[in-house]
Amino acid sequence: MAWRYALALGLIAVPLLFAVLGPLFAGAPESRAVSFTTGRGHWLGTDFAGRDVWRQVLLGGRSVVVVAVAATVLAYLVAIPLGLAAALTGRSWLAELLIRPLDVLLAVPSLLFVLLVAALFRPGPGELVPVVALVTVPDAARVVVSAATEIASRPVVEALRMQGESWWRIAVGHVARSMRRTLAADLGTRLAGALYLVATAAFLGVGVAPDAADWAVMVDRNRVGLFLQPWAVVVPAALIVALSMGTNLLFDAALQGPRERTGEHR
């Protein structure tokens, strides 16, 4: 078990350190050198525009990480109350009214939805957060509804209702607490999906400037010179993959821990 945590934390720590602390150590921009060169004071070489790759890596993580994390948090702030309300309302028509509109969003591929919004409004990084959150809400809400419905059918919930407990106490005090492990498992998947969507959108030029210091933009703009200067593509791509993999591994390790301890007691 310990090695799972160590591996997951290691994969997460490196890109997060770059994203959070990187801009503090990036320094002032230098004069641009020849495109796709190595050495000459640039130990990771230069990118397609002659900028230092190391400095671009230090600056490029914040937009990807912050947008993905903020969008995931915002999605759950909407999905959890919505899912609890649909599962515990006791009125089928109200549950249908709350959930069926989400089917419309599910019918549209998430990336296509982001591209449609970008074509209409030209979102920046700040505006990209609610867009990514909106396409994340339907799946997250369905997970909440499924888990909450199963818990709400247990005798203990019926006993709480017969005792006259408030909806808030039943929904938050019992149902939401009982599905923490389910939400934790889903959170890892949603965060990885948000990272993928934000990175793909940036790769396509949505939400960021074409020459912005962004890991996904670096991969897109420098891929034409991959064999001349691979570090400009490999390093930012590896950081995105490490963060996504580390997030899933961390939640998997956290969820398997209680199962293993329960098995030991048995």
C-alpha cells in the first residue's frame, strides 16, 4: 500500500510544484534565440518561437491545473445538491425535471460543446472554468443520484423520516456522508477528465492565446519540430500525463486502503 501512495504523490507533486511555484522562478523573459535549438544557455533548448523551453514549462502549468481543478470543484458544487435533491425528493416528476435536462448535455460530446461555446463567445481561462464544469456536471450528478438512491432505500433512512428528521439532516448528515467513498472514486475520474478536456481545448487554441505559456499549447505548437527539439513537446506532455495518472492512482490507493484493512480484520 505504501508504494501506491508514494508513486501517486510523486506523480502529482512534480507537476503541481511546477504549476504553483514555477512562475515564481521563471524570471524575466530573455531575448529570443533561434527556433528549435539546444544549448547556448537554454538547457532544454528553445521552442518554435525561440523562447526558452524551461521558462515556458515553469509558466505553463498554472492555466491547465487551475482551470481543471476549479472546474471540477464547481461541477461537484452543482452536481451533489442536484443529485441529492433528485434522489430524495420522493416525487418522480420533480426528479425527472431535475435530471432530464442533463441528458441533453450528455448527448453532446464534451469537446464539441467546448468548441461550440468558443466559437460563440471566445472564452479565456476564466470563462473556460464554468464551461468545463457544465459538461462535467451531468455525469457527476448521475453518479450522485445512483449512490444516493441506493442509500435512501435503506431502512435507516426510512427510520429517520419516521422520526421527523429534516430533509437537510437526512440528505447531508446521512446520505452524503455514506457515499463519500463513491464520490472520492468518481472525483479522481472527473479531475482526470477535466485535465484532459482543458489540455485538449488549449491544444486546439480554445481559452488561451496561440503563443501562450501553456503546457498544452507547447505540445501543439512545437510538435512540428519534435525530432529537432523533443524537449519542448515531451516535458509538458509528460507533466500533464503525470498529473492525470497520479490523481487516479492516489484515489485508487486511498479507496483500496479501507478495503484491505477490512479484509485483515476478517
